[in-house]
Amino acid sequence: MLRKGDLTQGGITTTLLQFTLPMLAGSLLQQCYNIADTLIVGQCIGANALAAVGSAYTLMVFLISILLGLSMGSGTVFSLQYGAGDLSALRRSIYVSFLLIGTVTILLNVAVFLWLDPILRWLQVPYDIYSLMRNYLWIIFWGIVFTFLYNFYAALLRAVGDSVTPLWFLAVSVVLNIGLDLFLILVLDQGIEGAAVATVIAQGTAVFYKSMVFMAKSQNAGLIVGAKAPVIVTSRADSEQTKLNSIALALTVASNNL
């Protein structure tokens, strides 16, 4: 099994809290990437760099929200099929979802690189921070594929009842991001570009190790074609996992909108 605990056992309130709290904590940590850049850039580089990073956040959130929404929607399908014990359908859904969201990610990347300047002009970015914001976003968007992979793996793990593993990797990524920010900006004097590089490296590192963990767990669970699938006895209780996942996702989305 991919999950450590069985969401169909025990009291609903306790189980829901154990599953949801790591997701809520993850939503807060997700914001730490930009917050860390903003604080360190503002203190170590200057006001214009701070304004550039803060202004870039709006565009970053817009693109990340697209990938996050697609991943969460896929997670709902994964949860239904995993709860029903239909691993064959789950494998197909994973493949199709990965292909779909990956294609959207590539298209978004291409669109951003082609039309970054028109987008910044449309946003009416002030001239004195234009080049700083452009340089920051240009580097950040090279790492958008890591954003896709992180959210996809996180949605898949949560769909099968594991909301803790994504939180651990996100926490490590945030700590690494802050450390790299300080090193690249203070020691190597890389400026705002260093802050962007730190974010991309931290995200990439988290995705790499999460993919290794996921491959190991999915091999044991039979989610990889050719792997020996475990025997899953389907019962009415299996549907409770889907209900708990749906409630937890709704709470997480609500917390992001506060």
C-alpha cells in the first residue's frame, strides 16, 4: 500500500484531522517560496528588487493555480479508482493525467517565454523594476515543470491516503530555498537572479527525491505496469476514503482563498 494509515478505519473526525492538517500545513509552506525571496531580497538587495519579486508573485500564482487545479482534479479520480481497488484503471488515469498536465505545462512555458514582455507591459510594470522582474520571472518559469511534478505527485499520494510525505519534501525544499537564497545573494552576490535560481533548485531537489520515493512505493503497490499488484478487497468502507479526500481537498482550497 502507498499509504501508512487506513482512512476507512477509526473515527471520522480524528482521521480527517490527521489527513487534513498536513495538507493545510503544506498550503502554508507553499507560500514560503515567495515570502522567503521577498524578505531576503528586500533586506539584502533593495527596494526595487523587492517590488519586482512582489509584482512577479501575481503572475506566478496564476500559472501555479492552473497546474494545482488540474492536479487536484486528477487526484479525485485517482482516489475513486484506488478506493474501488481498480488498479488497472488507476494506472491508465495516472498516465493520461500526467500526459495532459505535462502538455499544459509545456504550452504554458512556451507561451510565457514568447509573450513575457507583452504580458509585463499589459500588467503596466513600472520601468524602474521592469528588467528586474523580467529577469526573475525568466528564471522562475524554467522551473515550472518542477511545480507541475510536485503538485502531481502530491495529489497522487494524497489520493491514496498519504498527506504526510508531500509535506516533508515541501518543508525540506523551503529550508533549502532559504539557505540557497542567503548563499547566492550574500556570498556570491547574484542579486535577484540568485533568488530565482535558489527557488528553482529547491523545487527541483524536492521533486527529484519525491519521485524516487514515489517510484519505490508505487512499485510495491502495483501502480507501475509489470509490478505485482496487491490484493485489495473492495467494500463499502472504501468509499469513505474518497469522501474524506473530498472534504480535505475542499478545506485546503478554502484555506488558500482566505
